[in-house]
Amino acid sequence: MAMKPRPPAESFPMPPNADGDGNHIHNEILIGLPPGECELLYPKLELMRFKTHHVLHEPGDTLKSAYFCNSGLVSILSVLPDGKSVEVGLVGKEGFIGLPLVAAFRTAPTRAVVQIEGSVFRVDGETLRGVLRQCPALELRLQQFSQVMAMQVTQIAACNRLHEVNERLARWLLMSADRIASNSVPLTHELLAQMLGTRRSSVTVAVGMLQKAGLIAHSRGDVKIIDRQKLEEAACECYGIMLGQIEEWRGEAQ
């Protein structure tokens, strides 16, 4: 869970919210780390840009790298033996890909795929483990984020089982918009169907319902939120539950 940003100390030699190469940082875990930890970590970060559909890791892969998401959106998918998959988590600029490494595990249990193109700060897995021994604030933030992801996985699993496609679609659009800080979400019906674990025809019907109600506007490859308040009302309670829990934890961490 990302803490509220704190301004870097004046003695910090790098520009505010920039890594050692001057790349601007939006990742909420990295922003506001203590100056000493920034000085140790930032030079080890490599800015990378990924297109939609790029796979960061598959289930069973050895995790050689970890990623602090800086922009765009990454989906975490549970993949079954028959190849079918369903989304169990979303990560944007608030988060991190590679949590098993924080617990000294090296194997990925899920697929992580770029859903909306963007940038990440990559760090070598072994390097990260060494840095964490010297960066207690970073380690704590990653542990907190792991709890946020565990809560999100649990809630989404219940949501996929209990709620209608149109409610889940509304919840998913809100979560995506929050993470990319935009009301325009560049997605196709095919990708939405994969993320929601349902048929493309069901997604088409759900999109049509929300569009007819004036909550969203849909064009080829793009969904725009028109009335956010009503979209929140149309979403299942899972969106509010997850948001409320994150806010409660954020308050406890201050």
C-alpha cells in the first residue's frame, strides 16, 4: 500500500521524484521514500516501456526481475491447466510486480500482462533482495502492498462468483480508471471478456447496457466514463469494499 508522499529532503542530490537518470517517478511506492533509501535504490532502476499484451511473467517462471509500475495498467491472471484464465488483480502506478521476491520466493504463481501500455521501473531480483536489507521503509511499503493485493484477489474472486457481468464491468472500469488516472480506458471487448472471465457476447451486452444508461461511451478500442457517480452506483459493492479497506489501512499506516 502506498503511503502519502513526503517531499524529499533538501540534501537529496537527485531532482524530486526522479531516479538517478532523471526519469520522472509516478509510482506511489517509490515516491517519498527516505533520502538514503532513494539514493541506494534509484540508480539501480531501469526505465522500460511496454506495449499492450506484453507478458512480464507466466506461472512457473523464475522471477529474474521486479517492476515498479509507473504508468499504464498490468493485469494479474490466474491461469488454469487448460489455458483458460481470469483476472484476479490490477496494478497501476500504485503498485509493484514481483511480490514473491519480497518473501524470498523466486517462482511466479500467476501471469502478469500489460493491459494498457505504459512504463515501469525494472530492478534485478537479486539486487532488490539486497537493497531491501538496507531499506526498511521500502520493505514495509512492499509488505503493505502485498496485503492490498491479497485483499484484492480475495474480493475479486468473490465478485466473479457472485455478481452479474454488468456490475463486474462497472467495478472493473472504475478500478482501471483509478490506476491510470483517466476516465478514458483503451480496451476492446475481447480483452474485457478475458479479464472478466466471461464470453465476449456477454461483455457486448453489458457494455451496451451501461452505454444506454449514459454511464459510458464506447468506441472501437476505447471506453470513456461519462458519469462516474452513476457508474459507481451501477457497480457491485466490491468496488466500495476494496476502496474502503485501502483507505482504512492508509489511515492506520500514517
